[in-house]
Amino acid sequence: MNSMGTFDPHLPCRVHDGLNDQIIEWNHQWASMYREHSSKWDEGIISWDGLLLDGWAPIVPSYPCGH
């Protein structure tokens, strides 16, 4: 997972919620709410909408292998 310091809420990705230990598929439509209401909880952890986000990973498109 990548650091939340490099997180761009406009890009398709998955985020990890450390509070509930779950992976959430990020919806880029949440970007404006994230920018307005997120706050630093601790080093590398962002508090937002009842979640403690501690990492993110890009969604990599999968392509059929052609077999």
C-alpha cells in the first residue's frame, strides 16, 4: 500500500481503513468531500467519514490473456 501522503482522491484506487481493517474501493466522486473534511489523525493516517485511512493502492485494469 502507498502512503496517504501521496493519495489523490480523484484517481481510481482502493483505500485501507485501519479502524475496521477493510479495503474499500474509492469512488472519485467523494474527492471534494475528502478534501473538505479529511484531517491528519496520526503519522500516515487520515481520518475521514468515520474511517482511519492508512494506505491506498491503484486499481490496475486487467486484460484477458488471449488464451
